[in-house]
Amino acid sequence: MNVNATDEEVAGVLRHVRERGFEPIELPGADRLAIGVLGSNPGSIRDAIVDLPGVVEAIPVSKPYKQVTREWHPESTVVDVSGVCIGDGSFTVMAGPCAVENREQMLSTARAVRDAGAAIIRGGAFKPRTSPYSFQGLGLAGLDFLSEARTATGLRVVTEVVTPGDVEVVAGTADMLQVGTRNAQNFALLEAVGDSGRPVLLKRGLSNTIEEWLLAAEYVVAHGNPDVVLCERGIRTFEAYTRNTLDLSAVPVVKSLSHLPVVVDPSHATGHRHLVAPMALAALAAGADGVLIEVHPDPERALSDGAQSLNFAMFEELMAQIRRLSLALDRQLATVPSPAGEAVQG
């Protein structure tokens, strides 16, 4: 729309779009309002729209994913996770164990990662595992421990949801819902988290192309949830030394294609704890909006993914390195708001 378009002119365009069977979505920007048009072949009404009062131009969106592309939404999205902002230029550290094992494990880990500077605690209450004999998580009891950890530390909580039927109960505890790599194209689950009202951390599928990853995000956004954070966690290749191959080039590529924030999970990408710190620092240098780090009080005894988990001392050292690199890159760590609304430095 024209920067000086009146409310009446905007209403006229919205009415015109609806009368022709399409769905208009208002996209406020810093300088002007844009209106997205969704539906089968919306380009068919382009000539009619472009001549309406207040319209500057009508631009076809060329990508198969529509609402997550910068063509649709040029400005970067900032996702608010209960006061912790991802995508605002700061660097958000999410840390915790792969799986919630017991109350003491969660409380001690939450305190350690908070004191080191993390803003969000991670931990799986429901665990989709490759082997049916592996630890599957504590379920509802795990959610209770995550909730207690948040109360004790102020950290926000991100945890995985595995089935559409679990979305409501997990959303009752979590500040952010994680869709894991095995569910990256579980379209029923993507639609359910789109309806949840909670921010979503969407991991890239094991063999997803960038386009497939963004189309998965489109499912969430198309169901009314614009608060999606994309997570690069490595893809499956022929290389066997690392658990996966971390595609750091995906960070700047996706940020050029999409307005959604991008974070990196170097723990699952590499599978080896000695590789986590260098890849976390590389993610910061590549322009990622944050990292997801696995931390455990005793990695050798972890019930899930101990080989890639940092102990408390290792995580503290990594955070010191992140601070030094952030200073050189003129970036700040994301902070956790205090109960009074004042930010606590991470």
C-alpha cells in the first residue's frame, strides 16, 4: 500500500480480495502496510488489485513457501519467548539435558546454566528415540520437573512435543514447543503446534533440503502461529565421523530467504562434546540468533546422548568464549526478564 494510504483505501482492498474468494492478511511494516493474498492462484487478480486506490504495486511471491519468505515479510521476525527475544540481534543460549531424568538433575542443571548465562532451559520430557528400547522420557512427571526448574531459576522452558494429542498438555508447561527432526514433516503435528499459541522451535529434518524445511515452517505459520524459530541441527550425509554434518551455510542462506530467526544445535550436529564449543562459536560468527546446547551434571551417566553433553564446567567455559566473541562481533547475550520486568544479564 501507499505510505499515505487511508483506512478507507485499505478496507477497500481487503474487501476486494475477500469478494474474489481469497484470504487477505495485513502485514504492518516500519514504513507502510502490505497486504498478503492467499489462495489458489491469487496472481489472477493482480491486475485488478494494482489499480485500486492506495495500492502502489502488486508483487507475486515466487517461492513455494509464502508467509515465511522475505518477499512476503521483508523485516526480520522477533520471537518473544515469555520475555526472552530471539531474532532481535542478541544471541540466545538454550541449554540443558537431552532428557529429563529426575528432579535433582533438572534443578541442578537449570541453576548451573542460568548462572553461566543461558536464558532458556531445554530438556525432553517426551523423547522420540530411534530404538524402542532406549529411554523414552518421563512424560508428565518430566513436565513437572521442568516447571519447577523454571520457578526456581526464572529460565524459560523449551521442550519437545511428539504427537498432536500431546500439544495441549505440553503447551501448558512449556514457553516454547520443540518439533524434533524426526517430526519435521509430521504435518498433523505442525498444524497442531500452529494452533497452540506457543512459539515453536522447528528443527531441520535429517535429510531435509532448505526448501522442505521452510515449507514445514509454512505449515505452522499458515495455521496462525507466526512465532517460529528454525533450528539447524545437522543433516545426514556420507560422513560417519560426526553424528551429522552441520550445515552452517544454511544460517545465512535461510536468513536471506526467510524473516524467521535461525538457531543452531551443535550438540546433535556433531555428536561429540569436544566439537560442541567450536561449532557453537562458529554459529555465532555465521550470524545465528542462538544455540541449543546439551548440558548434564554427569554426562557419563546420562540416559540420553551423554557423549555430546557438556558438564557444568565445560558449559561455563563455553559461555565465557561466547561472551568474548560476542563482544568482538558487537552482539549481546539475550537476557531473562526478572519478575519485576527488569532484564537480568545473561
